[in-house]
Amino acid sequence: MFICRLEVIQRLAHITPAELGGRAHQSQDTDNKLEQWLMYAMFGCSCPLSGREGGGSPATKELFHLIFPSLKSGSEAHVHAATMALGHSHLEICEVMFSELSSFIDEVSLEAEGKPKWKSALQGHQQHSLTQADIALILLAEIAYENDEDFREHLPLLFHVTFVSMDSSEDIVLEHCQHLLVNLLYSLAGRHLELYDVENSDGENKQQVVSLIKYVQSKRGSMMWENEDSTVTRTELPSAALLSALVQSMVDAIFFQGDLRETWGAEALKWAMECTSRHLACRSHQIYRALRPRVTNDACVSLLRCLHRCLGNPVPSVLGSVMEILLTLQVMVENMEPQKVILYPQLFWGCVAMMHTDFVHVYCQVLELFSRVIERLSFRDTTTENVLLSSMPRDELDTHTSDSSEFQRTESRNVCEPSPSNGKVPAFEGVQPLVLKGLMSTVSHGVSIEVLSRITVPSCDSIFGDSETRLLMHITGLLPWLCFQLSQDAVVGPASPLQQQDQKACSVAANIAIWCRAKSLDELATVFMAYASGEFKGIENLLASVSPLLCNEWFPKHSALAFGHLLRLLEKGPVDYQRVILLMLKALLQHTPMDAAQSPHMYAIVSQLVESTLCWEALSVLEALLQSCSSLPGSHPPDAGSFENGFGGTDEKIFPQTSFKARSGPLQFAGGIGYGGGSTLAGQANVNESGISPRELALQNTCLMLGRVLDSCALGRRRDYRRLVPFVATAGNP
């Protein structure tokens, strides 16, 4: 605090008392604003120090006499003289400082160029770079003890600025953040407990406040937590856990301020979306998640808009912010009443849009969010399906839009450029194909299984996938996981992870059985009910029961679809599943004829495992492949040369699992990190001719789909939309 006052003294050394007094009632231009405000700040330094933490300091009198040399010392004289000289009341001066503190959201960032900062180097001390908001925070800390009631309505702002600054590199700011927090606890919580005697019989409330004060005091002079930022691969930060714990402790300590959780939450969300500093925006997200206030539709839409703007510049730092936004949306959904989630259809479609991304860690967080959304939706009747379909973004609506909605579409599209030459949003072919692609990455495999498990329902084909093939692909997607559970050693105890997975697998199998029964596939339903009852003890027995039924119902008409998925999973998916997939391929090939024109692709992938520890299983698949090809009427086994070259007599290949019949054209989506080279129904040649890489194509589709989701939302306030995540525009620039 002594250093802080010296900073103020040095800044004011060249300003005469007459100049300060003369400016008290004059309007100031931007260049003189700091001088005028420092005059206001003088009032804070001239307030009495009695009863405050740390006691008095000669610097107060030194500063006071520098500005008002003719006045005598004394608390009342100080306050009266300062108030009269400045021409403002005590409360008005505080309001001025709170106003300056509000500018913290814009001025605190080093990325915010052109903002006035007060730089000076005191003899014997390090150089400091302080904004007006920094100085407001420092001086408000000085007078917090005596002005508790004046501060009550500003607590959300005070707490938020204090908490996001607890890892400041400026020791002056850091020290005064801690000082302000302690003074507020003393003046608000402590005084409230003493005056109103509201603590419980065990003195728990008082002890909680005392412990919190001691904890903050023990950190004096050091950061409360490490200054670190989340990244696309690292979202669980130790500092975020410490921040969250302190936020919750503060809310508990100020329990008499009943609306603090809501008002602070609103302030935190504003900072999260509008702060010029990415670091402070991320900290604001973490504070919001710790507070868990009530959710509004406007907040959800605004966060989706933040995501959309971030996609316009997906550099690593911005992708870290994308992860924070997705985590916040997850907490929002968790905090909603289940029956009200259907009132937020933009969250459902926003997730579907973001599933087009090829950033695998972003994709995982999107699936985590989507899992929470569908967990709170009921698909037992057509109500949910009808609501979602009525709010589904449609490209054909372009010709029937009002001027306001067209303006909004233009605004959304301008965020992510360039747009495809035809201006069309990728055709929506169902949620299922977008989830199945996650099985191809070790990173996203687990959460993809979780989402597939949640959408194992016989209804909503119009949303989840093609009615003719959705059940087939659902079984194909989940069967390797179900088989894998049978290969795990039994562990005694209901709480063990393997036991929990086994219970989950039985539940999924039961849901598949219900689905099969709804499709009149009674034999297949019986097999999965037997799995759910624990009757299958080995993988081979299960596959021997399932494979002929699958082949009889869907093969060979849709065999390319199923084989294509399994081969990509074998090549790109988790290594632990390779043996299971080879056993599945063998079992399926034994019950269906294989077109010789399609076999080279399978041969090329499976033969890579011949020299591995899975040699026996791979050779068994190749043998079954040869027998399957020769079983076709009029066909001849392909010669070894065609296998070795990797292609047969035609260019026809096994299609990926995205080969659903499109509503208005082919769905282009590219694989990226963790998904391999990707695939498009339009053909690889089209991608090459357009000059768009798979990653660019995935980003483009994600931007377009999410932009269209936002187009269907209410326009909202234009000024707010243009203020969102301002750091995105400059992130990554040299």
C-alpha cells in the first residue's frame, strides 16, 4: 500500500492544488481524464485508516499535504476538505471509482491497444503498468472497510474484478485485491454476524468467515493461483479448481446477500463474452461455472454466437476459449430443469453443427454437451421430435426470409469466410453418422459410445438417421464395444469400473432389443435380451448368434455400409478393438457373399495385420473373404495380383458410414485429427478440384451449419453481438 501511495504521489507531483481544484467542475477531454480521476482518487487516500487492516501510514498525510498543503491533519478535516474541494459527496466519489472499475473489462488487457496506462518507475521499485481501472481497484481496497453499505450494490463487480486479478503479474494490484477481499469480509460478513446474530448454534458461519480471511491473508504477496490458460488439450486446470473453491466459499460467507449468486453470475457471463483479454474471459467462464446461476435463453444463444465468432479464427489460443465456452454450456444444461431443455432447441442443433468439426478435442466436448442435452429430452412420443424438426435449420428457407432475418444471416456468414461457391449448407443426414465418426479416434471413442448409447431409441429417425439403415449401423457401431466387454476379466464389486461398464453394456443391449422388437425383428431382439441377461460368456458365441441375423436382414444390400465402418474402425480406431473387429468381419463374411470388386479394399487393410500378434485372426478373415467372394453365382475368386495391387477390376469401393440418402444433396464432412484422411460422397476428386483441404472443408461446414442455427434464433441486440469475444480478431497475429 505504501508503494501504491508513492505511485500516486509521483503522478501528482507536477499538478498544483489550484489545477486540481479548478478541474473539479470542468469537463475533461480524453487526455486529461486520468488527471481528473486522480483528483477523485485523492478522496480515498484521505479517508481515515483507523480500524483498517494494516493501520495508518505516513504516506496518507504526505499525499494529503501535497494536494492540500494549507489544511491541517485530522480525519474529519480530511474528509470535509477533500469533499468540498472536489465538489462531490462521499458517495458520488465512490460511484466515480466504481464507474472506472467497470472499464476493467476493456482496459485491463494487454491485447487492448490504445488504452491509457500509467507507467512509472519509482526509485528502488520495479516498473508498474497500471490502468485507470487498476488504480480504482487499489483505492477502493483502501476505503472498503468504512464503506460497506455503499459497496453492497457493487459487490458483483467488486468480487469479479478482484477474483480475476488474483493471478495478476502486478504486485501492487495483487496485494490490493487480497486487501480488498479481506476488508469486504471484515466489513460485510463480520459486521453482519455481529450486528444481527445470525450464526448458527455451532458458530459455523463465523468460523467460516474467519477461516476464509486467514486463508487470504496467508497468501499475501503471492498469487492465489498460477496464471495459466486452458488449451484445446488441457481444460482441467489446478488454478481453476482453486478459483472455483474460493468463489463458492465467498458466496457462502456472504450468505445474507441472497441474490449474489445470480448477480455475480450475470457479471461473470458478461465478462466471459465481452472481455478484451482472453485470459480474463476464461477466468470469467470458470467463475460462472462455480456460481451456476439460473439459465436464460439469451445467454445460451449468445454463447453459441461466441463459438461461431471463434471459428472465424481457430488458432490454438482461440480453440482454448472454445473449450471454455463448451464447458460453460455443459454447466448451463446441467443447471436446467429437465422438462425445460426442450425450450432450448438451438442447443441441440448447435451441437449437431459443431459435430462437423475435425478438431478432435473440441468434438469430444461437443459430444459431452450433446449427451447432457439428450439425457434431458424424452423421445417416448413425437412431441420432442416435432419441436426439434420445427426448429431445424433449413437451407430452403432462404427464399422465404424477412429483411431482418436476412440481415442476421449476412452477419452470421461474415464471421466465417470463405463460404462455398454454391452457398449451400451441407445436407443433414442425421445425428448418427456424425457420432459414428467419433469411434475412429482413441480420444473420442469413449464419449461416442456414450452418445450412441443414449440415442438407442426406435423413434426419431428423421433426426437421428435413415430409417432403413439406422438400426443396422447402430448395431454395427455398438457391437464391437459389446463384444469387448465380454473379453474383460470379471471384477468382484459393484463399484468397480469394469463392473459398471458391464452393467451399462447390459442396459444398452436391452435397449437394442426393444428397438429390434419395434422393428419386428424378434429373433435379433431375443439375442440382445440374452446378452442383457448375461447369458453370453464369449465373443464367438455372441457373433455366431448375431451375424446370420444381421446378414439375413440387411446384406448384401447394405453390406458395403457396415463393412466400410468396420474397416475404418480397424484401421483408425483404438488398437484394443482390433481383435474384436477381425472376429466380427470373419463372422459376417461367413454368412454373406462378398462382391469380388469390393474385396481388395478389405484385403489391403486386413493384410497389414498378418505380421502382427493378430496374425491368426487376420488370416482367418482373409480366408473367409476368399470363400465369400467365390460363393457368388458366376463369380471367380480374384487373383493374387489384384489383391497385391490394392484394387480390383473396377473403381467401386466400400462406401463410408455416411452414405445415407441425403435430403438435398451429399453431406461433405472431412476427417481430421484422429479421424484419418476423411471421406466425402462427392468424391475425392471434387475436393481436389475445389482446392479445399479436408480441414478447411470441415471448418467451413461447421461455420455454415452453426451460422444457420443462429440465423433461426431471435436477432437480439446487434451491439451485443458485435462486442462478443473481441480478442478473437487479434489472436495469433504477430
